[in-house]
Amino acid sequence: MKLAYRSLLVLMTLFTLSNCTESTPLEKALSSRELQDLITNPDYEVQIRYTQIDRSSEGEPMFTTHSVGEDSDAYFYPASTAKLPITVLALQRLKELRASGYNIDANTPFHIYTPDLTAPIALQDSTKIDHKLTIAHLIKKVFLVSDNDAYNYLFDFLGKDYINKELQKKGLSHTQIQHKFLFGADNENTWHYVFLNAQDTVYVQPSIHSEITIKNSATKGVKKGVGYQANDSIIQEAFDFSLKNRIALKDLEGILQRIIFPEVFSSEQQFNLCDEDYAFLNYWMSRTTMESTDPNYQNDEEYYDSYGKFFIYGDRKGEMTDAVRIYNKVGYAYGTLTDVAYIRDARSGAEFFLSASILVNKNGIFNDNQYEYDAIGIPFLAEVGRAVLSYEQSRY
């Protein structure tokens, strides 16, 4: 009888402990009913990754990561967040060229031509005060307004093989960058580049042909929905993302961490940049459209202050301040919204990484431009940002 009683007591204790598991910091931050209704609904395919930053007595950053719904094998379309590693690699490639003896930097003007040199692709940039086409100005436009042409020019400057080999070497194994954001683009052969110093040619890069076959490494959810629009018809079958770009949240955060805190990574995992490159990236990824005069978007109503900042301010206009600085890159396309950010609150001293993705495609049809970005997606990411910021402020 005593043995049976003890067995029952042990079972009751185990049951009590299993039901008293303490919520993680992220679960506590996102406990509101409004957020939980979306997070727990599988139709939205929500993934969220939150990394707390504590400092040692010497000021060194220490990371603790929590996540909800995160699965590095589950596919979501990264959209313009794929532009983040391209900006970094463009600066790395310039440094490599300088090491090879070329007098070239991010402000060296260049021209782009078709691979066979029969026609120009781009000779100038109308958004730059002096109209010169430069790597630095393209990077600014990527972060300020997520300019597709800027990304496309950087993509072909690097070439698909270089991009993916370098990212793999850095340990970013859940990333494949396969294409430009250009309808009908040739993603296997790059354009021809000519860099100029005054009127002298300082570097010529002929068209590069891709030699490697890149396969999307995601194993779950690569085919989505119940149909997709092609021309004027709806094709009644799942949309196949297997040839689309891919970056898992872990890798997105990893790329950003390598920019913000390169010293915490081994030399093999770091990007090969100089201090000026890191400073340039940090500055422009944390600017709003209202803080730039070249390019200047201040009189363009489309590009309001929080245009490229989904977390915290995405559903609000004219409220951003220096108190909360967001170093980030957003993306939205095919009904998927994603933001990856390092956020610093000057008032409390809080700093943290936050990445999230949500699918808002109620009708299950892709490529029809019928998505709930403004009604559901952006307000959700904004509230996630506010909730985590509030939790972080309570830690200080």
C-alpha cells in the first residue's frame, strides 16, 4: 500500500512540474490575445527569433536566444531581406579588388552593359546629386527604400557563384541566393561592368557565367497555397518556391550579428571588411528616409519615416525618434513579410536582436497581389516589436 502511495505521489509531482514550466522571455512578451491569435494559427506560418544581449564586466556582448515557431527547415520567402547579405558582400568584393591592386572603392563610378556589350544597362543614377552610379549609393537605396534596381546591380557585380560560396564559407548554411528582382532576368550570366576614375578605366569585369547549381535547402513548405496567378489565369496547384531565394531566420540574424558584432565570430565566419565598411553599413541600415539628403525622399509621400521599419513603428507614421534606433532590413512579397533587426533603446540601455516572418495570404492564391499586408502583417510585426521592446525595457 505504501509503494502504491509513493508511486502516485511521484506521478502527481511529475504532472505538476510538467504543467508549471516557466514561460520563456519571448513567450512572456508575446502573451497578448491579439498576438497569440496569429502566432498559434498555422495559416500564418509565424516564425519569431529574439536574442537578448547582456554585457560582461568588460562590455563584451553575450547572447541568449529564444524563439517561437522557428524552424530552419521550414521555408518562407525572404523577399528583400535577401538584399542584406548582398550589400555586405559588395563591400567585401571591393576590398578584395583593392588588395589585388585596383584603385577602386565604394564611391568609384561605374557603368553597366549587356554581356555582349551591345547596349547599356545603366550609366547613371538619377537619385544621386551628381548622377554618378556608385556602389555606396546603391547600398544607401537598398536600406532606405529597398530599391530593386540597386539590388540587381549589386547582385550581378558579385555573381551568383561568389555570393553563395562566400555565404557558405561564413557558416550560413540555410541561405541560397538564386535570383535578381527583375522579371525575365538572366540569373546565370551577369552584366558587364566598367569602373571609371575621371575618364580613365580602372577596372573591367566581363560577364560572369554561373558554374554551380544551387538547390533550395528547405525541406518543409516549399510548395504553398492552393493556386497562383500566371498572366490572366489562375493555376489550381500549389506555388513552387524551390527556385526562389531562401534565408532562414537564424541566418538572417547571423548576417546582421556579423555586421553589428563581428568580433564575436571567428575570422573565418566574419565578412572581410574594413572598419569604414562596418561604420557605413551600421549608419545606413539604421537611417530612415527622412534622414537622407542624397538620395532625398523627403518630399515623396510613399517613403514615410517608417517605410522600411516594420518593428515598433511599421503601422505608424511620423513617430520615429532617435531614442529607439533600428538597424534592420525588411522584405515583403508573395504575401510574406519579414524583418530582421538590431534594436537599441537609448533611454533604457536595452539592446536586442529580433527577427520575424508572417504569411498573410487568406485566399491561398499567390501572385495575385491580394495580400493582407496593411490589415494584418505590418500591424502584427509592429506590435511584436513593441511587445519585445517593452519586455526589454523592464530588464533595465
